[in-house]
Amino acid sequence: MPNSRTTSVVSISGPVARLKEKFKRINRLLLFTVVVPTLLSALYFGLIASDVYTSEARFIVRVPDRQSASPLGVLLKGAGFSRSQDDSYTVQDFILSRDALMALDKKLHLGKVFTHSNIDIFSRFAGLDWDNSFEALYRYYLGKVSVQLDSISSITTITIRAFSAEDAQRINQELLDMSEALVNQLNERGRRDMIRFASKEVEDAENKAAAAALELSNYRNLKGVIDPGQQSTLQLQQVAKLQEELIATKAQLSQLTAFTKDNPQIPAVKKRMVTLQGEIEREMEKVVGGQKSLADKATEYQRLVLKQEFADKQLASAMATLEQARNEIVRKQLYLERIVQPSLPDTATEPRRLRGVLATFLLGLVVWGIAEMLVAGIKEHQD
């Protein structure tokens, strides 16, 4: 009998021991993959994790004359404006740049804002790695700032995550102000460049026109002429009058010779004919004879006149270009229109505590199930 009892106890204790061992093993896996992570998650999200507040703002960059096929573009077109998506990308890149962070840190002291003792050590800047360099702050900043551009409406949304509602709104407001200043700077740079180039052309044209006018004036003073063309006309008119007098004098001489050959007026008439002929020759020499004639002066004079007219036309064209540049500046002026002002959140949007704990629990169950199957496969392979 004792032997049978001993055998019965041993036969019973063997499965119990195996079950106990399996229960201990299951408990350890469950403990380390599900229970402990869930408890730590509940501890972190329930007692440690800092509240995160989100501030949003929306704006659009637009110009007076560009076309848009979207409903918002049609609305803006009715107001005399249309969207400018390319410039929106410029503003977006600036918001996510180191320059923007440097300006924010200089004005709002972001390094101190994100390292406040009220922020949990896992969320604050330089909390675990103790790296407080500017590059580390920039990486941290990119995790707190989000910029999204709607390609259809060209509306840009800025989202700021901070550990207080006031900080989130203040950072968002400052980013909007800097973006608007950037757009104004682009406008001023374009206006300054266009006006400078057009003004330089006007200045050069004015100098050329003044030089041409001075050269023409010096030539008139040097040669003693005002307008060779007009003066030649006057000279030829004078020659024509002298020729008429000469013809009349010749007719008078013919009459006197035919009827009264001994008339005492004949010598005087002949002398007058010679005088008129000499006067005509002298007047003609002034027009077409020699280097001092008006015809010789007219060539150089005409060249100087054409030079002055060309310079005047260049000046008029340059002034028209300057006026056109000014109109173009107004036509291409960029405007940053705030559609939604930076919001002041009244409740924290993060962390989602219950969802975080539940996600940790479910993930732990998945890991525990996978680990259990691996252990069972190893045991079966060993057996």
C-alpha cells in the first residue's frame, strides 16, 4: 500500500508541477510585456506627462492680377486679388527655417520656454540628453511647428504645439508677424530693384540728352548758325528777290537802249545790274559755296539734330519704362491676408492619456502573444 500511495502522489505532483511552472512562466511574460508597461504608461500619462496646447492660424499670400480657378480664387478675384501659391511656399520655408527660429529665440526666448521646470523631463528641451545646442533646439522646434499648404485653395495653416496656451498663441502670432514682414521685404526688394534699374536708365538718357543739346548749342555758337535749313530758305528767298530786281533792271535797260540810246540813266542802270549780279553771287555763296556755306554746315548740323532727337526719344522711352515699372510694382504687390488669427486654446489637446494607456496595453498583449508562441515553439522543438 505505501508504494501505491507514493506512486499516486508522484503521478499527481508531476502535472501540477508542470502547470505551476507554466503558470509562473506565463505570469513572468505577462508581467514584463503587458502589466509592467501598462502600469508605467498609466503612471506617465496620469501623473508625469505635461499638457500640450495647440494654436492654429491660417493665411493666404495673394497678388492683384494672377488668375485662379478655385472657388476661393474666384472669390478673391471678385475683390481684385488672386492667390500666389509660389510665394506661399517661400513663406512656408521661412517658417521652418533656422532664421525664423533664431528670431523667435531672440524675442521669445524659446530655449527657456521649452526648458521650464513645469514640463516633464521626457517632453522638455534637453531633458534627457542635456544637449542644449542651437541645432538640438532646431530639431526640437521642427517637432513643435507644423506648416501645411492646401494646393487647391493656397491657404497655409500654421500649427504650434506648446506647454501653455499663451506660449502657443504667442509663438504663432510672432511667426505670422515675421511672415508678413518677409512678404513686405520681398515687395520692398522688388520695388527697389525695379525702380533702381529704371531710374538708372532715365538718368543715363537724361545725361545723353543734355550732352546732345550742349553739343548742338556749342556748334551753333561756333558756326554762327541757328538752323541752316531755315537760314538757307531765307537766303534763297533773298536771292529770288534780287533776281527779280535784276530782271526788272535788265528790262529797264533794254527799253532805255531801244528808245533813248543817249539817256543819261543808262550807265546808272548798268551799274545797278552789276551790283545786283554781285549781290546775287554773294548770297548764293553763303548758301552753297565753300566750307563756310550753309550747305556745308547743314550736314554736321543735321547729324547733331538727329543725335539730339534720338537722345530725347531715349529719354522719353526711359521715363515711360520708369512709369511702367512703378505700375508693375503695384500690380505685383504681394499681400499676406490672415484668414484665421492665432487661436488661444482653452484645453490641452495632448497627450491623449487614455488612448496612450490603452495603446500600451494592446501592444503589450500583441508582444506577449508573439513571445508565448515563440517560447512554445522552442519547447516543442526541444521535446
